[in-house]
Amino acid sequence: DVKVTQSSRYLVKRTGEKVFLECVQDMDHENMFWYRQDPGLGLRLIYFSYDVKMKEKGDIPEGYSVSREKKERFSLILESASTNQTSMYLCASSLGLGGRSPLHFGNGTRLTVT
Amino acid sequence: DQQVKQNSPSLSVQEGRISILNCDYTNSMFDYFLWYKKYPAEGPTFLISISSIKDKNEDGRFTVFLNKSAKHLSLHIVPSQPGDSAVYFCAAGNSGGGADGLTFGKGTHLIIQP
């Protein structure tokens, strides 16, 4: 079974802080994704990566950056946290791109920015 | 512009009856569709998928129907069980090599009543 592990389940940060969310997958998947989930808005794609050191913007990349130095690890960075970034963040991985490869999600990190 | 729409935020069904969750999409490039199930404090888990070359896919109690002309798909759960109470996300993708992640709907909260 694919395991996607997010380093923190809950985080509380102050406005303006730099925040790192870490994600590791153990199935040698090429592709990794960061989504955020908000009530009434569903899951929205922030960034994804299809190879080491490669990244692509998703639908809502503003205020975020990512890093993928190793195949198994994909980090989401909030350069200067703001209260509107309070959300549930979900990391996922997949073997292939597009619709044919189901995403495997981690359990999420609930981030609160005060 | 919402490309994947789940117009029912919640649905209540009696245990043992059929649950029908609906999803509409607008992007004609989508050719693969998936349903995910999410419990609170957990990541979404893949449930079932369907390719646009089919109009039905069945897996145990779960069946997904696709009506391409109407750009509509539905998930049928029969019989509904208490453990089916969760948020269900419809997702769509393009298997033709597009480098995007999946596009998700906002979710439908299914409540199975005893």
C-alpha cells in the first residue's frame, strides 16, 4: 500500500512567519501534489511536481512555493503566512499524470495562522 | 469557473437504501473520472473511477455511471451502510498526457441514518 506521510497533523503559526509543510511518499511515485481543502470550496491544487526539481503551478499558487530535491519528498512553503492561508493542506502522490492514476493522499496538516 | 460541480452539499439516506451522488463537468477535455471518499481528519481515499469510453463501472456496492452527452456522472451506493457516511468528492482529469493534477468538485456530505 502507498503511504504518504505529512510531518505534522496540526500547526499553529503567526502572521508573517515562514512555514514549511513536509510530505514523504514511499512508493517511488513520479508525481506529487499539494492541495488545500476549505469548507464549501473542495480541494484546490496549489502546486505539483512531476520530477525531482520540477514544479508546476496549480490553480492557487499565490503566496506559496514548493521544493522537490528528492523524489520521495515534496515540501510546501508559505513565504509569509497570512490568516487566509488557514486551511487543511493535503499532500498526494501518483504514478502517472492525468486522470488514469489515482492520487494517494496523506492525512493532511491543519494549519492555523493567527 | 468551476469545471467540476457537485450541486448537493449534503445528502441524507436511510441505511439499506440507495445513495445517489451526482456530479457535472464542463470541460470536454476530461476523459477520466474518479470518486474519492473522505472521513474527518483523514485524507481522501480513492473509491472508483471510469474512463470516458465506458458508461458504467461497478465495484461491489459502488457503481459509477457516466453520461458524456450530458457531461454528468453519478455514484450509486447500494445498499447504504453507516460506514458510508463521509464526504464524497468527484474528480476529473485528462489522460492524454496533460501535466495537471485532478480537478475536484466541492464535495457532498453523505449521511446514512439508521
